[in-house]
Amino acid sequence: MDELMKKFSDRMGKTISILKEDLNTVRAGRANAAILDRVNVDYYGSPTPLRNIANISVPDPRTILIAPFDPSSMSGIEKAIQEANLGLNPSTDGKNIRLIVPQLTEERRKELTKTTKKMGEDAKVAVRNLRRETNEAMKKLEKNGEITEDDLKKALDDIQKETDQHTKKIDEMIAKKDKDIMEV
């Protein structure tokens, strides 16, 4: 039973960290190197994360500067950024690639908040699925006589409390990101 609860808690934590990573990839009007985390470049025939083949920095609030370690990878990096549909156009000065982050329009901000809400809803669904799986496993343990009915009731209460905590945390994360997006 304790092992099941630990596994449940670990998987809940992973769901939260995945949501955090997903939210970092959403652009919030300011330059943020994390929006490039999911960009993979075709580097000598294999998809390679951009951060592994270039130095990424944010010299000012509207610019992301990419300095490739290998100058021959410039065109591949540009192509990967364009294919990632980030809404950013790379410009090259021979040594570096600059991404100018445009000011978000009100309409685009609203679209982004819808995207973050969907991410939050997906995370909540994952949390509820974990709760259901763990509840079923606990009920199976009780049915097999491995735990008592009182232990089952306490375990189900604990699972529900943890689910509620994680759901609340997801709501807070989404609210914070939406506030960042809507900030001018």
C-alpha cells in the first residue's frame, strides 16, 4: 500500500513538472530562451536539441541571441526555428542568429491564454486518471484481503487530498502564466 502511494505521489509530481515545462514554451511577450527548448535541429542527420549545438542568450527583453558552436549549422537552426511555428523570424549576421520577439497583440494574448488553459485541463485529466488508477489498485488490494476496509477508506481519502492539492497547484500555475501573458 505504501509503495502504491509513493508511486502515485511520484507520478503526480511528474505531471506537474511536465506542465511547468510546457508552460515555459509558451511565449509571454518577453524574450525567454525556454521557448526554444523544444526546437530540434537536423544536425548531421540526427535531430539534436538546439541548446546542445548553440549558446542561447537574452541580451534584452525583446531579443534572443543564438550563437552556434558550429557555424555550418546556421541554416539548419534557422530552418528548425521556422518549422517550430514559434511566430519568430530568425535573422542572421554571419556569426549569430537573432530572434526579435514582437509585442503580442490583444488577440494573440487571448489565444495564448486559451492554449495555457488547455494545457492545464490536460494536466488535470492526467491527475484524475492517476487518481482513478490508484483507487482501483487500492480496491483490488482490499478485495484480495491484503488491506482492511478501514485502510482502504483512509488511503482513498489521502489519494483524494493529494489530487485536490495538485489540481489547486495546476490552477495556480495556469493563473500565473495567464497573468504573465496578459501583462503589457
